[in-house]
Amino acid sequence: MSFKYPVIDPIEMGKNIKKIREEKSISVADLQEILGFESPQAIYKWQWGQSLPTLDNLVVLAKVFECPIHDILVINEY
């Protein structure tokens, strides 16, 4: 039996976060304030695919972007 494992693609998800953020006219500074971050570094790291948002932050992003979480995620199966 062959099972394909779902894996989040951080680079494509980062591109998705940036695309949706820009479509909604939300600046990085706006997200930083909403999320309560001291600096925008985490948001840039998400957009560059260097890290992923925590589940809590993903829920906030979906709320702010007014979209379901699966519209933000990019999942590949291997």
C-alpha cells in the first residue's frame, strides 16, 4: 500500500501570503500591528518561505484576509 504524505510547501505558501496580503491592500506594518509583533521579521520570513506561521497566527491571517485557511496553505503530496 502506497501512502502519499501531505507536506506544506513553505516557499509557495509564502508567495501566497504575500499575494493575498497585497490583494487585500494590507501592509506588512498592518499585519505586524494586528499580530502584536515587535518587528516585521516573522512576516517577511513567512513571505520568503523561511518559516511558517504558527497555527494561531494562521487562524488570524485567515480572519484578516477574510478567507479559509486552505486558501493560504499550499500542500503537496509525496
